[in-house]
Amino acid sequence: MSEGVSKGRELVYNAVIYGLGATLGDLAKTETGAKLVEELHKSFGKYLAEYLRLKGISYEHSDDPKKLVENILNMFLKDLDFGKLETLKQLSDGCNWGVWKDLLGQDAYDELAKKYSDPFLACPLNAVIRYELEKMGYTLVVHGSVVDHERQVLESWEEVRKGTSFLPAESHAHKEER
């Protein structure tokens, strides 16, 4: 495959991630919209997991939310070449800090982070994780992300926590637009 085709495919993937992420981010600006976005995101994760299983790619389930996240993450890293997780560290506040290299969709996530508090609303990894965690009464909350262009990495801060609502409180606090 030529490099031009590969670059074009990456651009299309980034455009899809950006388009879906911006659509969901805009919808989440009202309380009703935010609730709908959470349901759409988890439904997206359900069908992503279903499609991957149809193609012979799956992850081991676990009753431990953190172990389940680890299993899904490992599938995306090893079986799907989603990116390279250079660093994963649990911080004292319970948040996980990750440093990603060659993350599929990195350019789109960078642009989405400039406009939305959760730039990963179109992230297939987060969608599958949230779909599975909801069954256990847990969710994944994104606390932020930043792209370091000099090092060509994306840093993210995320937390597995009890509950099923993952959008920031301000998304739910907006007054309905009339």
C-alpha cells in the first residue's frame, strides 16, 4: 500500500472521529442532550464490541471494573494497533494519567479538546469501556487531554468511578435552549 493511501485513510478516520465527536459534543450542551449523548455513546460501544466479536476480536470479561478496563485496553493495543500507551500511572486522586504515542485519531482528539470537555465522545476505546462498565454500575470519566506536538504524544486524565453518568457536571447543568 502506498504512503498516500495510508495518509488518506488516516485523514478519513480523523474526519469521522472529529465529525462524530463534534456532533455529540454540541448535542451535550443541554441537560437533555447530554443524557442522550451518554446513551448514544454507550450504544456505539455496544455495536463496536459486537462487530469486533463478529471479526474474531474480543476481550476477557471481569467482575472487577479496573481489570475489565485493562482487558479492553489490551485488546485495543495488541489486537487493533490503536496506539502505543507509553505511560499509565494512577495518580493520588484516583485518576489515571496516560501518555499515548501514535494514537489513532490523535489529530481529531486534539481539535475536539479545544472545544469540548470530553474530546473522546467518538473514541471507540472509551465507548466500549463505558458500555461494559455500565453493566457493573461504573463509568469512565475524562478529566482532560492535551497533545504535546513537540513530542507527538497525547496525554489524558481519566477515572473509573461508580455511577453511569460520565459527562462533566457542567454539561448537565446547562439550561435547555429554547
